[in-house]
Amino acid sequence: MIRVLVVDDQALVRGGFRMILESQPGVEVVGEAADGREALVMARELRPDVVLMDVRMPGMDGLEATRRLLSDREAPRVLMLTTFDLDEYVYDALRAGASGFLLKDVRPEQLADAVRVVADGETLLAPAITQRLVQQYVKRLRPGTTRPTALDSLTERELAVLRLIAGGRSNAEIATDLFLSETTVKTHVSHVFGKLGLRDRAQAVVMAYESGLIEPGAPPSS
């Protein structure tokens, strides 16, 4: 059973998400919070697997709540929600460790699927807009960003896997691109995350763009 905490300052929105998610097998909404501070308290008490987090809320917004929530090593996965397809906070949310991003007008089945993907740990930046947002905000980074030395610890194969992750490829797609088994790809992904100290694929994408390993708008390559 996937335990979900819904965070949004609008009661009607929270109720709608609860109704959608609780109609799905294997998903349980364990609580609702109206702002970031309440979300932090409830997350500690309820220990959800996934927090469905609105970006813009009065008081403590979703970005700050995500930063604080994910400072805990046993933190839940965070799936960000917004009504804005070019929300200035989204890139920062991914840097903070959020595992994904959805618009509030997604279809009900897409919401449930996204929660399952995030809960499973196989975080993909599935909505095309997420990768577009990452590219958009990486372009605004200050020039002179240095390449993290940790990248030097990666093998050529691991670098290839990281580039494909940053291109939005799933493990199955990476396996096809590199002529590897999916089990081998999972091992490479695990090594990449371990060497770079990454939580999930969202952070891998951010690092790949920030470090210049791939350029915004460039097709992924192996």
C-alpha cells in the first residue's frame, strides 16, 4: 500500500486529489496539510511514502517545505504540483530533491501513475514539461559553473548511463540503447547514484545539466 500525504492550501483541491487517489488500488491517502509547516509536522507523524506537494502556498511554500523534508535521510518521495507550466520554483524544487513535477490539470490516471512511479523509486521525469523546465532554468545558471570532481570517478559506461538518464530514458530504454540487460543497467544506475551522492533520477538530471555533461536542448547520446 502506497501511503500519500496531500499538501495544498485549497481544501477543494486536496479533497479532489484524495478522491482520485483513494479510488486506485494500492493507494491510501493518510493525511492532508494546508501549508508547508503543517506538511512537515504531518510527514514526521504519518511517515508517508509520497508527499503530493503544491508549490505555491501562503506561509511556508512547497519549495521550502521540500528542502526541509528531504534533509531527513528517511524522507518520503516528493511529487510537486502546480498550475503553472513555467513555474520559477520548479527547477529549485528538483535541486532540492523532489522526484517529479506535474501540472494540476493532469488526468486522474496520470496522477495515480505518477504517484506509483515515484513511490517505486524509478523516478522518471515523465511529463515532457519537466525536462523542458530543467533545460529552461539551467540556461539561467551563472557562467563558470565547475564540473563536479565526483564525475571523474565514473567509468565511461556510467557516464553514458548518466547522459541517457538526463535525456529522460527509462532503464529499459537505456538497456536497448547500450545493448545491455536491464539488470546490468540497474547496477550501473545504482553505482552512478552512489558515486555522485544522488537521491534519484531527478537529481541526476540536474547534475548532468549543471556540470555541462549535456547541453540544454541537446539529444541524449551514449
